[in-house]
Amino acid sequence: MLKVFQSVQQLKPSLETTLLGVLVSYQILALCMADRFGTSIAIPCLFTLLTDHHCLGCGLSRALWSLVQGDFLGAYHYNPVIYLLFGFFIYQGIRFYLSHNQCISQP
């Protein structure tokens, strides 16, 4: 019983991880509601509200949602930067995978 309790304590997420999880969950819910019902509950962009211009991040959530659905042209129209970010995250994922495999395979 004590081992189970210790392993659960090791899995305790930090405050930053919890907040990030809540924010990502809210954004996914907002995208699903916008897609299915046409209702937008997304967090508004403060930069756009103050300046009436789009920031570099505007449209990234919609672009990512379009990529998930396979609409590559729609993703580009929402925000072309999505392809740079997508490539960056693929690169980082491969780099992370390779660095951890080298550490594990060494005695």
C-alpha cells in the first residue's frame, strides 16, 4: 500500500502543468463548440482588441484545428506560421526521442 501511495505522489503535477492542462482543455472545448455549434467561447486576443490588428498568434488554434481535420489550405489561410511551428515541433520531437534513446542504450 505504501508503494502505491509513493508512486501516486511522484505523479503529482506541478502548478504550471495543471494550469497548462486547464488552458489546453478549455481551448479544445472552445474549438469543438465553434466547429459543431458555431458558438465561440475562445479567449479573445488582447492585442487585437487594443489595436484592431492581428498578432502573430491569431488564428493558430483554428489553423491547428484545420490541420487535425486535414484541411491544409484552410490552415494556411488562418495563419501561415502554423507550418513553421509544426515543423519545429516535429524536429524537437525527433531530437527529444533520439537523445533519450541514446541515454537509455548506454550502460
